[in-house]
Amino acid sequence: MKILVVEDDLELLEPLNTVLSRAGHIVDGVDNCETATGLISEQDYDLLILDWILPTGSGINLCQQYRCMGKTSPVLMLTAKDSISDKIKGLDAGADDYVVKPIDMLELLARVRALGRRSPVWQDQILKFADLQLNLDTHTAQRQEHQAILSVRECQLLEYFLRHPYQVLSRDQLEQALWTWDAEPGTNAITVQIRRLRQRLQPLGANEWIETVYGLGYRLIKPTSK
């Protein structure tokens, strides 16, 4: 998943980014409302993790702005507020869940997985397309009796294709999905990642499933003869 984390405490933001990245997610971590507001209007996220209290605003306000944009991805609040009235306020603002500080990282990861499973294409930690499936825990692609172990980046790329089957995905869309907002991937970065993923999928007979749509981008489609 691509996750936005908004937390002004840098001593917490850094380990959050690390834990989520090691779990295979693409993480944009920011420490202020202004940057977060720009990102939620420009980027597509699978999950938002918002601190309740921020220097120039609040996670509650960000959540409300996000919902007013018509965006429906889950929102997880981080808060030191644990009263029933505060929890109700957060849920009424559009949040889906909350974690009370101090944060237990294992609990946080469990809640992230639970929120991720609300996607209609997510079945536990398995994504499926035809007879191809991807295990997000083990970074393993499988088709029939064949398996391939993917790198983190290959897994992220295949995950994005599996979440958007048949859709033509532009290079800009793929760059936004795979890199953090402040990264600058090389001009041929997508070409390289597509080539590597196809090589990984070749033993599964699924390398041709990632189709080049010339002038537009790429799409995941199962050829009728395969």
C-alpha cells in the first residue's frame, strides 16, 4: 500500500516510516498540515495515518478535508486521547480506526493490515488476478505450481498492477505509486522496474501479462492464449 503518515514528532515519525517501509509499504512521512494538505489533493493513498494534534492544525481537520474531497481510503488516527468522547469525535470526522500513544508497532501493523483488507481485491495478505496471486507477507508470486520470490520494489509494482487490472497506467502514475513524494527517480526507472518484474514472472508464464501500451503506459491483462 501507499501510505501517508502525518506526525510532527520526528522521533516517532522516523520509526513509523521505517516499520511501515520494512513491511513493504511506500510511505510518505511529513510533519506538518500544509505539506499533508498538498499531498492528499495531489496523490492517491491507500491509507492515511494522522496524528491528532499538529502544530498548525489537527489530524481531525485533515481527515475532514480528505473526506470532503470525496476520497474513501481508510484513515487511522494516532492520539493520546483515549476517552470515549474523543474516539467518537474522531470516528464522526471520518476516521476508521485509532491507535493510542505510546504506540505498539506490532499493534499498528496489525491495524494497518486490517484496514487494508477492506479493499475489494484484498483477501487477507493475498492479491489475485486470474490464477496469478501475490503474497504480500512473503513477497512471493505464484501461478499454479510455480513460484517466484520478488524484491520489495518488484512486489510493490506487481501489487499496484494487481490493484488496477486492465487499466492503462502511465509512467507518472507508476512513479507516484512506487516512490515517495520527495524522491526523484531516474528517467528510465519505470522501464527498468518493468523489465525486472517481467523477468521474475517469466518462470510463471506471466511475463507477457504486463503489456506495453505504446505512448500511454502499461497494463495488466491476461492474454487469451496464456
